[in-house]
Amino acid sequence: MTCAQCGWPVIEGPEGGYACGQCLHTVEPPGYEERRVAGQARARAAREARTARRRRAAARKSGRRSGPRAPGGTRGDG
């Protein structure tokens, strides 16, 4: 197999793509874009869950509530 840009011999990767060592031209394997988007979505979901878990833990440690507080005097104490 040769590079489509410079014609230099390249070795095809296990999934079908390659990166040319001569001109640094890259060809992504078929279906790569869909796998990349799915991987980003999984990473984003994990990151958001981790952030939410840490915020809840920090709120418990500091004694704060997670939601907004009621204005003063609405509970009959003001």
C-alpha cells in the first residue's frame, strides 16, 4: 500500500487506516468518526457523573444544601 498524497510505502493499520511516515498524511479507518463521537459521549457522561458526585460530597461535608435556600422569614423564624 502507498500513501495517497506522496506515494511513499505505508503499512496499513489493524482497522484499515494509516499514517505516512514520510509526509505525515493520515487516513482514518472506516467507521472511525462514529466510534470517536461515541467515545467522547461516554467520556462526557462519566465526567459529568463524577463532577456531580464530588459536588454532592463537598456539599455534605460543608453542611450546605444542594438546592437554593428559601428567602429569610418564610419559615416563620424571621
